Amino acid sequence: MSKPSIPKGTRDFGPIEVAKRTYIFDTVKQVFGLFGFVPIETPVMENLQTLTGKYGDEGDKLIFKILNSGDYLKDAEDALLSEKNSNKLTPQISEKALRYDLTVPFARFVVMHRNDIKLPFKRYQVQPVWRADRPQKGRYREFYQCDVDIVGSESMLCEAELIAIYQEVFKRLGLKVEILINNRKLLDGLAEIIQAKDKFMSITIALDKLDKIGWDGVEKEMMEHGISAKQVQELKSIIESIPKKGVDLSSLEAKLSGSAIAMVGLNELKEALAYHQAMGYAQDNLAIDITLARGLNYYTSTIFEVKAVEVAMGSIGGGGRYNDLTGVFGWQGLAGVGVSFGADRIYDVLEQANLFPEMLLEQTKVLISNIDTKALGMTLPLLKSLRDAGIKAELYHELQEGALGKQLKFANDKQIPFMVVVGSDEVQKKVFVLKDLNNRSQQELTSSELIQHIQHG
Amino acid sequence: MSKPSIPKGTRDFGPIEVAKRTYIFDTVKQVFGLFGFVPIETPVMENLQTLTGKYGDEGDKLIFKILNSGDYLKDAEDALLSEKNSNKLTPQISEKALRYDLTVPFARFVVMHRNDIKLPFKRYQVQPVWRADRPQKGRYREFYQCDVDIVGSESMLCEAELIAIYQEVFKRLGLKVEILINNRKLLDGLAEIIQAKDKFMSITIALDKLDKIGWDGVEKEMMEHGISAKQVQELKSIIESIPKKGVDLSSLEAKLSGSAIAMVGLNELKEALAYHQAMGYAQDNLAIDITLARGLNYYTSTIFEVKAVEVAMGSIGGGGRYNDLTGVFGWQGLAGVGVSFGADRIYDVLEQANLFPEMLLEQTKVLISNIDTKALGMTLPLLKSLRDAGIKAELYHELQEGALGKQLKFANDKQIPFMVVVGSDEVQKKVFVLKDLNNRSQQELTSSELIQHIQHG
């Protein structure tokens, strides 16, 4: 057997990594619960037809398909096999696939369980997804999404709550973030104002790259799509008039007042922000970013994106409002809004910024020595008493007559803070020696004194 | 789009099901931690060659394979395609597969991370696995395993600990179980004693069915394999001499004293049970079952199986000791012992026996009415204050002037115990009306009184 390995883009997690990941998941789940959201889980495998066509052609290619079981070639078309037509053969030999995101399975769930759901339905879902993307820094083929959505409500109160959820989660994680907010209708209005409604997509796609390619690049790309230099200048003047931080919408209101759709979007934003402020949340880490365009085919109103302030790492969260979650599964016009936390990137950011609390992995607290057969009559009952008292305890796994040094080293290597030693002297005296391995002190105690000491010490 | 569905043998979990499953997972994890075990996680996808050949031919067929991405047919052999040879084509178009159990990925993990691991390594792993089995009652294609193993120790203290873990978990879950214990060496001894060592496999396979087919069936099957009626009678007299409950090994000791290997197995059992008893655990729900044979190719010493006492449902846990976890990945002779909890069956048993605690899903505790625009200046800050105090709270998602009835109904439907009402009167008086929806009382309170009342009431 060759040296074992794991598929590229996937990862093993050791005990400390699991503890750190659990800390992130527990934090988001606690906040979701506090805001009245409830959990659901869906299978890792979905029917392939549930997923195909939902993520565009590029997305379809990145879906991991599962080969049918048994003699899967039996009913495959001979012609497709002989011409080696991978694309067309796929649906004949694969009917299941790995979840690509949590949104489509959620939509499917809502439709399948529509009779059990009360609207507005506030659900969260924390599960892994898979994409056959090229792995790179911060991008894995297996990664977790933490999605929180409210469906069946058009109230801007939902937006206010989701902004508050972002703030609360990142406050608890100790991570400074900036929450970028936009509204699809402002993008529509922008195109209208510069009299280029027909070029909406080109404008939006170019603007979305502003961060990376600057105004020169944006201008070049727009002019290639037939947008004039004058129009680009107009765009630039609107966008540059918006304050880089905070939620002052006055310049936007002045500049976009000529567009009815922009005014609708602006009023939605204002309402959401007013609710948010009235609750008592600070707004200094929010920013209006009218170039933000994620999920353009999907989002119809508010758009969110979160970035870490002190660590360079793309977006660590995002989302928005949609007016039709489930139409593709036969339930038309179910509106909602949701955001997602990129748990794996958040992990990387917390790691880089050294923000994980210490001692997340609750190690064993007490190691009991195993150096004398006669001591077992004392140490085995102590082991159970410690655990019954909720104290993580271990007895050294093997009897090694007199070999305390090795067992002490084991405790030190595993960073176990206390060691109980029972040798022949202690058996005679019926006492336990409790060693505090951090301050290198020790004392003779009874079983109950020892437990009390560890619990309260 | 047709009506959406999910692959057979998989399940969606709604909020209450997720809460119940989390309760099971949290219970096992807490106990594992108390006993000094630490968590690891491995990817859902493993390289196909990591898995194939590890579960026998039948097992290999039940592994879900993942189709390679891109033009997967490009390098496939033409001959295999034209003969439609599914079996031989598989490794050419699939190099990854879904995890089939947690043992093989654990072995792979141990070898890959051997430099980071201190022996004995006590790990637990709670993750789903997938098998293309025919779905039926209590058997799913996607299900969770909860595995706990100690590798790098041959001490029978490990066995004692694992029995205690079973007892502690099921005590916490309130479920009465019977823990069956055997030792592979007793099975070897049994064959030796009746002078049929060469028929070991036939004997063991037949005995394993004793529960289902009775002695008549076992005798018939054994005689077909050339075991004489006299030998079968001898077997029967040994097996029937063992008490059905408890851990009295004296009759076995007398009957198997002629077999050296049986005596080794018996001494292992005795040592494990002595440690277990010395810790202070009861042994009345243990039973020696010399017919127990699970995982015969794998286990080399102790064998465990757990059954629910009051609900009929196959085994809900099992495991045993092995003398070579990782040889197949190049690390020879790493011994260990482990047990597994069948979380999905445990769920079904707890459900049938009505043993889940009530109110596992912590619902929203307070719904705040939204019936008056002017009230928002009071209710929005209250919403944040409640959450800051750790109370799960929601504001009704839409402003409905004066429509309290509908919002009350919403609270009742969702079994929310408290409702806060703020209408125009309350705005004038600057008070909140807190309704206790269970005892149908109400009182006027300030914000801080209200929070105190809910926290301590």
C-alpha cells in the first residue's frame, strides 16, 4: 500500500482544530438561536436534478456527482460511450450529487415540508458543502457554510436583524469587521441615471472589479462595452461622493433622485438602517458600497458583504434579499433574505490574528499514576469519583511498577495540570498525593479533599 | 420542475429532530471527554484506493464513488466502454468516494499524522458515513457513527473504560441496555475443545445465528459443514451452561480449561471485568455471550455489542479489540480497542420509548408585538436588551396596526411562552404589558423589570 493521502482541497482536523472549529460553530449557532432562528439539516447527497441548472453552466461543472451503484453502464447509450461524451453521459450514470451550497437544499426543504412550516420561517443551517474548484489559499473543496435566512417576510426588520447578527457574532469572536451594504435597486438606478439601462450587466460587472482594477480599468472595460467616457465620469462622481464609512445616504439621495427605482432601494436601505439604529446597535462598522454586486441573478434588493478589517482575506460573509427562493421547485414568489458566514475563512482569520481563546480543547485535568498493583484498589474508585464529579480524568493506561518518571512525562507532554500519585507508602497511609504540575507543589489528601481541591482550586 | 425529492435512504431533519440528534451527540461527546478522549474529523471524501479492499467484496460494492470532474471519459479504455464493464471502468472514472465507516479513515489519519500523535491515542469521531445498502427500518444510506478508540495500548483497562463509557452514556440517555461481551479467543477455544479447529469459521458463522434460527437450525447448518451431532451437543452444553446475565465466568473456565487459547481469552475478560468492578460500576447489565462474533476478520480479542432492553431494535452499538489497525497503510502492529454508538438507531429507540427530554429545542421565549409605529421606539431597544440578557426574543416581523390577535396566535402556534404588548396606551404610559401565555396572566412592567421577571420567573 502506498503512503496514504486525502483528496486535494480537503483537510483532516486534529483535536485542537476541531475544538477551534466547534468554537466558531457554537458561537454562530448561539447567536442565531438568540435571534429566534431554528436549525435544520439536509442530506449530503441531493438528487442531481435538484442541483443542476441552479448555479449556471460553470457551477454545474463544479458539482461533485456520485456514480450510480451496481452495473451503472448497463443502460447507458452506446453512442455516448463510443464518442466518449462525458457531459451527456453524466446524467445516465449519475443521479445523485454532493450539496454545492445550502440555499438550493433549503429551497427544496421548504417546498417538501411546506405543510410543517409556519411563515415567516427563520432557519439556520451549518453544514459542509463541496465544490470541484481549484484549491488555493482560503478556498477548499470541502468547506462549511453557516446560513441564516428568514423566508416569507418582506419586512426590512429582517435586514436590520441580520446586520445585528453579523455584529453580534463578530463581537463575540473578537474580530473587527466591516459590513458592506448595497441594494440591487441602487445598481439599477445607477444605470438609469447615466442613461445606460440596457448596459446594466456590463456596468455592474465592471464596477464589481473596482477594488482590483481601479477606475482606469473600469473605464477601459466599460468603454469596450459602449459606455461613453462621459457616462463613466458621471458614475465615478456619484460613487466617489459616498462616504467610505458609515451610513450617510444623503449624497446618494441627491445624486440618484432622478431614478424611481433607486429611490425605492434607498428607502428600503433607510428603513433597515433605522430599525437597526433604533435597536441600539452602533453603525460605525457599516458602509454603503454601491459597487457591491454579489449574486446578481439571485438578489433583488439588499446585498451584504463582510470583510475582516485587520487581516487580508476576501469576504468572510455575505448575503442578500431575494424575491423568489422556491419558484424553481414550484412554489412561486416566496421572498426572503439571508446571510452566510464563511466558517473556514473566519477560522483562518482568527488564526492569523491570534484571536482564538486559549485552552479551547478541554484536556484531561487529572492523570492518576499506575505504578503499584496494590494501589489499584484506591485509584480505580478515585477515577470514577472524579468523573462522577464532572472532572476529566484518566488512569495511566498500563501498570508500570515504580515507573513514575515516565508517567509524569506523559502528563507533562499532554499538558495535564494535575497528577495523582499512589505508591506503596500512600497505600499504607491511605492517602493520595496530588501534584500540581504547573506550580510544582504537592499535598497528601483524601479522595473527597482531592476532588474538592480540583473543583475549586 | 417536478416535485422535489431526496435520495432514498437519506433524510431531512427539521428543528426538533436536529435538537434531539444534537442531544444524543452532545451526550456521547461529553462522556467521551470525561474519559479523556479528544475529537478528530476527517473529510467526507476519501481517495477511492484508501477505501477499496477494506470491507470485502460486498463492502466495496456499497461504497458510493464520486465521478471525476471534467472530461472524465477522456482517458478511459475504449474496450471497457464498449463492453460496458462497469466494475473495471470505475477506477478509471472515479478516484474519490464517500466515507464508508470511521475506522478506515481513522487508520489513515493515524498513519498520516503519526508524528503529531502521542500513544496511547484516545480519539473520538462523530460523523456521518454512507453505504449503498438497501434502505429499510433502522437502516439508512446516510447515517452517523460515534466511534471512540484507544490505540497503542494492550491494557485491559481500556476495555473496562469502554464498558463504563457505554454504561455512562446510556444512563444519561435514560435507556436500559444490555452489554454483551465476548472474546475472540473463546471462540477459538470452543472450536479447539470440540476438536474442530479447522471448522472455526463455519462454527462461528452458525453460532452467530443462534438467536434467529435456534439450536435446531444451528445443528443443521453445522452438520452440513461436517461437524458431527456429538460435537454440536458438546457446544450446546458449554454454551447453555453460561448464565444468561452477569459476568460469572466459572462454568466457562471449567468447560474450556483444556484450551490454552481459551484460557488467555478468559483471563483477558477477567482482568477487564475486575478493573471495571473495582472502579465501582455495576455489572448487572453486562452479559457474557460466547456466540457473539461481529467483525470476525478484524477483532482479535474482546468483542462488544449493545442492545436496548425495552425496544426491539438490533444492535445499537458494538466494537472490540484489534491487533493491527494500520498495517494496511504501512504501520504494522498498532493495537487498539474501540466501540461505536449507532446514533440513528439510538434516536429511533429513544423516540419509541418516549425518552427524549421535553423542550429540547429552545424556542423563542418572548415575542414582542408590532402593532403601532410609535411603539417601535420602545420595542426595538427592548428587543436588544432581551437578547443582551441572553433571552431568545423576536419582534413580530411586520407592523400590523392594531392586529394583536394575529400576533398572539403566532406566539401560541409557535409555543412562545411570553408576549410583550405595546400599543398606544403603553406608549403614553411608557410601560410594557407582559403576557404570560401559559397561565394567561399579564402585568405592566418597565424594561428591566420585564427582563428580570423572565430571567427568574
